[in-house]
Amino acid sequence: MEKVVQKTTSKGQITLPKTWRGQFKTNHFVLELSNDIMVIRPIFLDNLDNYDVIFSADRDNNGKGISAKKLLKTIE
């Protein structure tokens, strides 16, 4: 198993190594927390059967965005 040590930016971001990202044909990843382990897995938008889609701009808002406040209310 390959390991990389990363430091977060001031905004809390980390960089996934390009060689790792290149193994997947997606720019979308899901992060899961299990006790003290963070798991980062690629997700493929054409196969979201295992995920709940909370908001789709095309479906729910005629292609327009949604405010963070409204999104949080929907999630709650």
C-alpha cells in the first residue's frame, strides 16, 4: 500500500497525488470516516445507484443554483 503524508491548506484542502487521480476516470470522490480512518473513494456520476442525490440543479431548480441556506434546510 502506497502512503503519502499531506498537510492541509489554510482552507482545509488536501491534494491527491496526480498518479492516484489518474487511475480513475473521475474528478469526484467520496470521503468516509470510520473511527479514526478516513477512506477516499472515487465515485462515477453515471452510476450513483448507491448514493442519495440530495439536490440536482437540473431536476430541482431549472438548472439554477441554490443558496447554501436552502441546501442546509433541505438536508436537515
